[in-house]
Amino acid sequence: MTTTDLVAELAKKSGLVWVSFGGASRAVWHEWVGDAVCVVSGGTEQALPGIADQQTVTLLLRSKTTRALAAEAEARVEVVQPGSEHWDAVATALKTGRLNLADSDGAVERWGRESVVVRLVPTGTAAVPGEITTEIGHTAPRLSR
């Protein structure tokens, strides 16, 4: 199984992934689109301050049922700009997957103005629990590393 296959399998099964960079990890809702974990951040959406400035991040992928750490994978950060090659597919998937979206008709346009949309593309570097040196067994409501 490739790293992308592993990340895809785990990401599709869970509504949350943890994104780690700059010494902090944050749980975020996401959608798997094509070959990447896709996230919208900023404005009135979830906060991932500085995500657009990162070259790579670490994805912490957990079991939906037990919350046990299932894999840790490096991902390349790609900002998705309105009108770019990936914008329509990513924005549509995020809009469809967003729970309790108050402004469904204007969400995509709002994200283009106020938020940053990113694709987190697995780089091929991943580890499973026995290989992770700082293993965290279960998450509390707020994950810290």
C-alpha cells in the first residue's frame, strides 16, 4: 500500500484529521479530493493560522472508532486559488461535506474572499504507530504534541 493509499483510506473514514506544524497540532474537518486532504481555513471557518506559509505539514491520522493514532504522514501544502485548476472540485467537495453551513449559496465565494483553501498532498513519507517516536495513544478534546 502506498502512502497516498494509506492516507486516503484513513482520511475517508474520519471526519477529522490533525494537522501539525509550527509546534502545534489542530483537529480540522476536511474532505479527501483526488489525491489530497483538502481544508478550508480562516474567515468564519476553522483556524489554521499560517497554513498557507508552510511548505509541508504532518498529518496525524486517527481511528474514527478508538481515536488511536493510525499513521503520521508528511504532506506538501498547496494553496488552491479561486479559478485555479483544483478550485471547482475542491470547493465543491468542501461545500458538500461542510456540516451546518449557514450560507450554502455563498460559501464558495466567501471562502475565495476570506479564507484559504489548501490541498495537503502526501509526499510519500509516513509512519505507523510502531515507527512513531512520540506516539500519542488517544486524543483528548484538544491534541497537543
